[in-house]
Amino acid sequence: KQEVTQIPAALSVPEGENLVLNCSFTDSAIYNLQWFRQDPGKGLTSLLLIQSSQREQTSGRLNASLDKSSGRSTLYIAASQPGDSATYLCAVWNTGFQKLVFGTGTRLLVSP
Amino acid sequence: NAGVTQTPKFQVLKTGQSMTLQCAQDMNHEYMSWYRQDPGMGLRLIHYSVGAGITDQGEVPNGYNVSRSTTEDFPLRLLSAAPSQTSVYFCASSYSRLQLQPQHFGDGTRLSIL
């Protein structure tokens, strides 16, 4: 059974810092991995989607990497801003299964 | 382009009542799914559909029914509400079952069962 873990559960940083969020998964037979952002009381917004054949994806100040063999992904946020404050979720899509398996998220607070 | 629309946004039910949570997407997406989100447990898949007329169970299907008569709509029915079904429910869709494109989520329905 696929299990997805995100560490840390919460993170507080001052504005301007570069930061890394971690995601690990137990079954390396994944089809893809997605990083989502969730604001309080809102749905999930997809940030980056990495296919299993890819090593990383970039969008603006965000960079996500994927190491399938070690079961890890990282989300790098450069020059953090207060508007980045949200919960960040990673999720994997397993080969042969029609579902995303989610981690429980990292709650990020960026202070001005 | 409205994306994924869920109604209602909030609902309070009494134990034993039934109701339908609505989900509609206007992106001609083939794949649709329902998740529930509970504190400390993350999002868990309830039911999913890979196309009109095709549905299947996820991790936590008990107490819920779905149907997919059109590509656009994927309603979730609670048959006899129980306090354990108090949760936030999210509907999601993506272009195809191949998951080459990101999933789109609605804003959720916050459901309380008394």
C-alpha cells in the first residue's frame, strides 16, 4: 500500500528565505507526482506535475524534483513571500491504480 | 471557464438524512473523483469515474453512491448520513485517466452531521 509522508508538518520562515518542503513515498512504482497548494477554506490548486520519467519541473519561483528510486520529492520555493503562506500537499499517482494518494501536508507561514 | 463547481458550499444534516452533493465541470474532462478531507488523515478517495457510465470505488466508499450519466456531472449521494461522515468533500477532474495533465479541484463542500 502506497504511503506518502510530508515533513515538516509545519514551517514558519521570515520573508525572503529560500525553503524546501519534503515528500517521501513508499512505493516507487508511481506514474506521476503532483504538488498542490491549499489555502484555508479553499480547494487544492495544482502547482507542479512531474511525470515518472522526469527529474524536475519549474514554475516561476517553484522547483520540484523527483527521485523515484529513493522515493523522494522536494518542492523548493525561492525568495518566499507572505502570499506563499498556505498548506502544501504532495500526491502520487500509482501505476495501475486510478487514484491520487496524498500526504497530510506541510503548513507554511511566511512572516513579513 | 468555471472549472469544477461544487454545491452546496456548506450543509448541516441530521443523522439518517440523505442528500446529494453536486459536482460539475465544464472542461470536457474524462476522469472525475470525490475525496473527503479529515484532520490528520489527508484526502481519501471515495469514488471515481473514468468516463460517462463508468464508476468505481475508492478507499472509503461505504455510505456513499455515485453515478455518471453525463461527462459534466458527478454527484455524490449520502444514503443515510452518520456523524462519521462529517468532513470536507472535494470533487476533482482531469482530462483523462492517463493523468498527463494536472487534476482540478472544486472549492469543497463542508458537511456537518448532527
